[in-house]
Amino acid sequence: MLKDMLTPQTVAVVGASSKPGKVGHEILKNLIDGGFEGRIIPVNPKADEILGLPCTGNLTQVEGEVNLAVIAVPTAAVQPAVAEALKAGVKSIILITAGFKETGAEGAALEEEIVRMCSRVGVRIMGPNCLGLINTQHKLNASFASLMPDEGNISVISQSGALCTAILDWAAGRHLGLAKLISIGNKADLDEADFLTTLANDDSTKVIVGYLENITNGHEFIKRAESVASKKPVVIMKVGTSKAGEKAASSHTGSLAGADIAYGAAFKRAGVIRAEGFEEMFDIATAFAMQPLPKGDRVAVITNAGGPGIMAADAIENSGLEVATLGEEMSIELAKHLPAAASVGNPIDVLGDADPERYAMAVEAAQDDENVDAIIVILTPQAMTKAAETARAIASKARGDKPVLAVFMGGLDVIPGRDELVTAGLPDYSSPARAVSALKAMYNYAAWLERPARIVTRYPANKRRVERIITRHLRRDRLQIGEVAAKDIMRAYDFNVPNGSLATSANHAVEIAEEVGYPIAMKISSVDVLHKSDSGGVKLNLSSPTQVRDAFDLMMLRIPQRVPGARIDGAYIERMATRGREVIIGMSRDPQFGPMLMFGLGGIFVEVMKDVTFYLAPITADEAMQMLKSTRSYALLEGVRGEAGVDMDAIANGLQRISQLATDFPMIEELDINPFIVGAPGVDPVVADARITISKKEGKRG
């Protein structure tokens, strides 16, 4: 795929210039200086020769096939240049020029027209508003970057051309090679999903790194990224979500679910490793590029200083990895070769005067220990430290069956050692925390590769009943489905809902209470009263006709005062639910990725601590259980200090039913079951309250 663009035999530079500093000049010069072995054709009607190459005034005059045209002309001249390229039979185009949809509606219209021109004849476009393309294996530098990287096995996709140049400079400073660097710019045609698919089948690419500001097609991205991640790691830094995440929402789920949450859930589903910053992105990428995946989470730390060893141990434990308990044979081997003052526990302190041989022995012992899955080696510069020699000694013992990550802490004194590590193919980090973060990403990815097959359970449901309720609300232009109808929808998906009915008078409320049985709960029924308790719209444990009448009359008096203009249907009367742990489950539909399920504990945990987790629908039983385990308050569900735990499977089952409901009905925008009261194993959880928001326009499915 995209062979003509990535490995062309003939490249034309439209807008080639003889003036240094002009984009057309720098691209042409980079093609020549990079050693491109194919044919290079400068296109400029005002020149006969540029940089020693014969120039043509029009692409249609060129004999033979042109695989790639790199267009770097002023914005107004781009459309004619593209038309000329298409007439000449060019197979692919890179549009360097800026001034399109990033400038407004007029630029966007011009960009769309150019894409239509190319799509009619099957020509793919990269850009516009991009830096260009580099393929080191093909000796192709079709960009205006100032550096050509060495060959490597990391490929980069970036929306930002400026970040591409920073990446090139960083890679040069670390003596790190790259396979491909792809600046996708405005993504008028080719986007991140297209290049992910291409790089998945590229033998020279071991790791894919991406910098993205937005994703063009969320559903397509997840599908392709999951397929790619099954073959090789994908590390992405996603930015620009803070403002997009701010929105008005009528439910807890909606208010907590922002754009950044959606991207995180999408990456989790697809197996994409998310980097929080530039340094972390390449910390993780270099570890994947240079080392094997760990087979477990047990980490050995080797250090010549106690403090950094403790820092590493803290970082390991805080990340969820395990500080390995060393095997007896390893402890004996260490004690045999290390000074008496050394520590043979973990972290292993080889002391400040450690020579290269002492490090090599410790690394070899850790390699041999079946209780160790990964090794972090720390060096701080002491007066007697030989950084370069130690780096070579460590590398000589790295066999390639366990990841070995180096932490050479310091500055000037450890530079020779860092250079040796890069040459030997060992990733090096400036602090223990950065090494642990990279190792944790490797462990998570290895676990994702071993995930069980995704089997989504389908539950029996009365979809006709739900369709009638939603249709009735849409006809009345009522987009908020209140508790009464929302609970009917829950019943249609086989949730356990207490017996209850809507009362329109005090006497009617008593009749319903007598029918369902005391004690009862009374809740105002109004689409305009979103937070019932705050408005005095909830009364609990009413146990007599008098209490019911008084509560109803008082509620009908107070609510109009506290929520002026509220439309009141009556009060919902239902039997009090049995006691249990209150949790919240819900769904918010992201415009890009579709329905996101939410789970958290009720009360302060969701109101103040916001201890919730999100996952994209549809979900499997295993994924539902992972949602529960990923909250900080999970231990409370298991039971603490003698308190009994709750039925975890029942919560997971409820999440799967909500997942099915959300995928069955794309017009549902938001949904809350809050609280969802869960009891001991074997006790059916209860839907104590529910709220649904719908849309006239169907949203994205899962």
C-alpha cells in the first residue's frame, strides 16, 4: 500500500527553486544529499537547471512514469499544479503548501476540491500543510527538514511538521535511527489510519510512534489500530483535548466523560500505548525498539547507589509492577562475588566503587534467575566509575530474553556510557521513574497481546418496548426520559426494578403505596428537576398513609418554589430497595468513538473523588470486570475489615446490558443508573433511579 509514495523510483519537485532557504530548494537538496538513487525531476518554468539537475517547465513534458510529485508552490498555484500532475499521470502527491482548511472556510473548500480532483483518478494525497516524508531505507528525504536520520526501526507519524523537526534533532542527539518519518499535516486524504495500516506491513518498522491532535474517523481508527497493535506496538501522544472535553451534560456520566476520556478509552480498546508527553513517547518507543517484552511483572534493580535504588523500588511498586523476590541461587551467587558491605536483596547494591565486572556479574545472575522478568541497571558517576566500560559490560550480558533497561544518572560524566548503550541497543534513561514507566508500558502491551478473545454476550431484551418509549418521547419533543419511563426501559433489558407507579394525587400515592407495600420511596417526576434530592424531591422510608399524603402535598408545594417553571408529572412511588452498596453505571455517547460505559461507586466517590472508569461499548464479560478492578475503590466492593463483599458478577452483568442497550439504540446520548444497589453474591442488584437523554439524530454505534 502507498508504494508509489513511500518507495518511489521517480520524484518530481514542483516548485523547485535555486534560492537557498526556499522550501522548493531545500526539498530538492535533501533528495540529492540524502542519496536518493531514483530519478529526481525539478519542475520550474523559469529555470533550465537547478542544483545540477535539468529542469522541466511542465510535468506533462516528462517521459516515463512519475511515482511521486512533491508540490511546494504558493497556495493559489496549488490547484493548477495538481491538475497538471494528474494530467501527467503522477501516481501520488505530497502537498507541502499551507493555507488550506487551517485558515478557514475558503481554504477548506479549496482543499476539498483538490481531494475530489485526485480521488476521481485514484491518486492519494499526503498533506497539505506538512513537512514531507522521509524513508531512510529508501534513502528518500522528500521533506524540507534540516536533518536526515540514520536508519532505524522506529517510524513516526505526526500531524505537526514542527514536531517532526524536533524529533529528528532529538534522534540525532541520541544517535537513534528512524525508519520513516511521515508528516500528515491537514490529513485532507491520507490520515493516521492509512499510514498505520501501511507501517503494520513494513518490515523495517518495529515500533510506530504518533503525534496526533485529532483523529479523523474514530471507528475506523480503532479497527485499524487494533489490527496493527496485534503485530507491533503503537505509541501515541494525543494532545488538544482539554477544551473539547468541556461540555454541558445532564448526567453524572456525561459530565465526567470528556474528549480526553474518550481517546483514552479508544486507545485502551485498540491496544495503543498512550504517552503523556514527548519524552515519555520516545522513552517507551526506544524500549520497544531495543528490548524484548517481559514475560511477567517481577523486576530486579541493580545499582551502585542506595538512594536511586530506593527510587526505582518505589516507582516499580507505585506502577503496579513487582519488586522481584530473588531466588536463593541468585542470592548465593551475589554474596559470593560482591563485597560484604553490598546488598544482595532487591535492589541489589553493588556499591559505589563497582567496576564493570561487578555489574556484569549481577546482570548475568539476574538473567539466570527464574524469579526475575526484567532488569533495571542504575549507574551514578563516582570518582572510580568507568561509564563507557560499564555500559559495554552490561550490554555483553543482555541475552535478549529479558528486557534490560539502563539508568545512567548524571550529565557530563555518563555521556560516554550513554553513547555505548545506544550503540549496543540498550535503552537508557535519566531517572529510575522514566525507566519504570517504559517497562510498565511494555508489560501492559504484553498483557494486551495475551488478552482473551473478545466475545460479546447478547442478552434477551424487549426492544419493541424500548422503541415505543423512545418514539413517544421524540414525537413530543421530549429528549429527557425521566425515571418512570427510564425504569421501563431498564425492565425491558431485564434489570431488577422495584415495583412502583406514578402518582398524580396524594390519595393516588397512598393507593400505590398500599399496593407495593411499605416502606416506600417517593420521588418527584419532572424532566426539569435533574437533581431531585437537592430540590427536596426525594422522601425515603415512608411507612404509613399519613406520611405518604403529607410528603406528597409538601413536595408539590415546595418543588415549584425551588424550581420555578418545572413541569411536574407527579411523584413516583416505589417500594424501598433493600440495603446494599451503591454504585453508578452509565453511558455517554462520544461523537467520534460512540458509546462509552462508565462505572464508579456512588456518593462521595463519584461526586468528589470522581473515582470512575470508562470503556468503549460493546464490552465483554472480562472487560466489564476490568472496569471494576481499575477503580481505586475496588477494595470496598471486595469487602474490607470484616465487611462482606458484593456480587461483582452482577455489576459486570449490568454493565454488559447497558452496553447492549447503547449499541441497540444509537439515539440514546446519555444514561445513568444511579444508584445501582448491589448486595451480597446471589442477591439481585436493584435499579433505584435511572435517567436517559436521547437525541433526534442517531449517534455513533459501538
